[in-house]
Amino acid sequence: MDEQADERRRLTNLHEKVTDSFDRAIMTLAGGALGISIAFIHNVAPHPRHTRVLGCAWLSFALSLLVILASFLSSERAVVKMVAQLDQDAGEIPRGKLTDWFNWISAGALIFGVVLLVIFAWLNL
């Protein structure tokens, strides 16, 4: 049983590292995409057409960043709740499903924003 507890601890630590890396990647990519789009307008297409596509891309990147911030808050609340359940010896501790949803929405918004940014760049070359 001791080996199983060690493996569970190792997997939990790995999950925490992966989740942290995912959150950082989303923030870096969304923020970087905003910067790239501004540089594109400044250097390549100073008089852009189809600015609504760009506006939607920016909104998508902003949504991605806001939702990942909500994920941080949700995750923190879930951990506090799980600790309380452990203190009460409540048995099986559920995962933070809301945090999972926030992560998926954030990733989807980032991908959608990238697609829109590529379309915008294509239309303005």
C-alpha cells in the first residue's frame, strides 16, 4: 500500500507541474499574440482592412487571459474545499471541475484568436 501512496503523491505532483505549465503557456501565448498583432499592424499593415476580424481576435485573446485568471481563483477555492474535506475525512475528494472548464474555455479562446489573427494577416498581406 505504501508504494501506491508514493505513486499517487508522484502523480499528484506531476499534475500540479503540468497544470502550472499550462496556465503559464496560455498567458504567454495570448499575451504574445496580442503583441505580435500590434507589431503586424505597425510594421506590415499600417492601414489594415477587415479590422473587425482583428477586433474579434483581440477579444478572444482577452477572453483567454480573463478565463485563465478565473481558473486560478477557481483552483484556489477548490484546493481550500478539498483540504476542508480531508480534515473532515470525507472520503473521496472530487476534482475542481469548474477549473477544468475554465482551462478548456481559455485554450479554446486562444486557439480561436490565433485562427482569427491568421485570417486577419492573410487578408491584409
